Amino acid sequence: MKTLRGFSLIELVIGILILGVLMTLAMPAFTNWLRNTKVRTATESVQNGLQLARAEAVRRNSQTRFSLVTTLDDSCALANTGPHWVVSLDGPAAKCATAPSDTVAPRIVQSRGNTEGSATTKITGSQSAVIFNGLGRPTPVPAGNVTFNVESTSGDSCMTAGGPVRCLRVVVTVGGQIRMCDPALPTADAQGC
């Protein structure tokens, strides 16, 4: 005689109930992980854009700018708080929809919108643009470091304010060094600001 193997209905219901409880407990941690990932993606994007602007300035031996802009269409304007950025040789205001070109003003090298992986983040710069000269240094020389803070716009605050989101910062030094750091860590830490 063959014996049937498998789960009884009661065992199946108990298994689903345990799975549901575990998922309910894990959901806040997963949500925070997603927010932190989006902030990190946006921060790495800003850092890469700044490094591209600096590298293009050195490669071309001419001024190249990294600019925060309000939109990526032809109504764009420079802004200290902007979800989008443009690397160009000329000022991109009102010309952000122009295709990348070496001849057509504003001679855009690359642009990035916030919809590319990090739509729920906000970038706030201490200034709206950084212009690099042929030596890879900011020009005119800023009075201090230029900073770009990236935070989540999904409702939770940064760890520095007691919240669960790890907000990050990109710093451009007076000498042109570009680095990402975490304001929630002490300054003695290599990753701290």
C-alpha cells in the first residue's frame, strides 16, 4: 500500500502565516534599504558627473562646467537645489534639451535626470555650478569647499537628524579633489565629512 506524502492544509496555513509575519517584520528594513540605495545612486551620479567635468576640462584644456538644473528641457535654469545635472562647456541655462555636441552651444558633454534610478532624491549644492579649468581645479577659486548634499524626498529624515536614511555628500575641494562622504560619521573616520 502506498502512503501519501505532502503537507496537510493546517501545516500549509501555519507556514503561510509564519511567512507573512516575517515579511511584515522585514518590510521597514527593506524600505530603508531601498531609500539608502536611491540616495547612494544619486550621490554616485553627482560624483561621476563632477569627475567627468574635471576630466573633460583637463582633456580639452578648457573650462568645463558641472551644473545643477531645474529640468532637462529648454526651460531649464541653474539652481542650488536641482534633481538634474548637466556637464557642458558653456552655460546650459535654457538649452538643456540640446543634444550632446562639440559645436552646438552649450556644447553638452552629458546630462542626467533624476528619473534615471533615483527619482525620490534631492540634490542641494552650496553653489549651482562648478567650473573646472584645464588643470582640473575649480575656477574662480571658491572661498571653501563646494558641497552637494543628497537626501531622500520620501518622507524620512537623515541619520544626522535622527532618521533612518543615510544621506550622503560630495565635496569638491579648492584644489579640485572630488570625494563622497557621510555626514553621519565622525570627521576622524575616512568616510566621514
